[in-house]
Amino acid sequence: MLSDQEIDRIKREVEMYKGLDVSSYINEMMPWMKPIHYTVKRASQILEELTSYALISDYAVNLYGIPYWSKKIEFAVKNIELERFTDILNKSGFRKLTGSDDCLTLIDLQMNNLLAICKEPYPLRWDDEMVNRIIEAPTNVKVLSPEDYIVFLIKRGGLIEMDLAAKIVYLRFDTLNKEYLLRRARNYNVEREISNLLERIR
């Protein structure tokens, strides 16, 4: 659980991001993230043609309006046979490193970045409502709705995830569908945590 001091810090940090064009900010102030963004866009373009998908790793935080440095690239894809998908990626400059029935780890040979492609947005599970609420970020990359991503982060349970979730809640507080957010939280047994966060962050 975040302390009062941490909540105050999160509010101060997010106030600096309000109205920020994160894509331009990354280009100007965080150029080391450009190779990561390039890999994300290339993989997204391939996924767009094949299936419903969402970028779910910490890098996705940038697409909700919070500048955040992360090299981790992970996509959740729905209803796709991963081995067939590997063949498609091979033709586009990606190579499989490891794999299981549920997840692939690949390398982008152009940028030397690692990425994961998984069947579920674990610890969440795909359902029609979640798929229907997927949004397209300004950079044409699909992400979960802010409400689903907040539940995703809180369910993962780490301190960094809690911090990132709180930032998204504060930045988007007025536009969040709180009824949906709390219902999703209830479904994944994190209603108490999210109710507490909503009460303290407003």
C-alpha cells in the first residue's frame, strides 16, 4: 500500500505530465527509447493484421500519458496459434528465442530488442468486454482500456506496478469509468486496493 508521502509525490509528478505530448517528449528528451518504440510499432503493425491484441508491459505506461523508461515489450494476443505466428514474424525480421504453449520470447533483429507475445494479458484473462474496450494510442499501438490496465497493474502486485497504477488513476481520474473499474476489480479480487486508491488519489 502506498504511503501518504508516496501519494503526494505521485500527484506532484503527474501534474508535470498533464497536457504533455508523450511521443514528442520521448523523441526530444528520451531518445534512448526510440529503438524500443520502433520495435513496438513494427510488431503492432503485424499483429493488427492478424488478431485482437494489446501492449501490456510497463512500456505501455507511456501510451497512457506517463513518460516511463522500460525496455520490456510484451503483447497479449487473442485467438492465434503461436507457432504459425512465429513463421509470420520470421519473415519480418523477428526470431524466436524460446517458447511455450502460452508465450513466445523473440528478438527484433533490426533493433536487437527482446519482446514477448503471450496468449493472455496475464494475470487477467481475455473476455469480450475487455476486447471491445481496447483503445488505440496516439502512436497507433493498441493498449487495454485505462480501467483494465489499472486492474492489470494492481493484480500484478508489485510496488512499481502500484506506483504506475496510481499515476494513471490520478492523470485520468475525471474520465475513468469508475463503475466499470470497480466491477473489474471485484472480478479479480482487488476491489479493496482500487477503492482505497480512488479515495486517496482524488
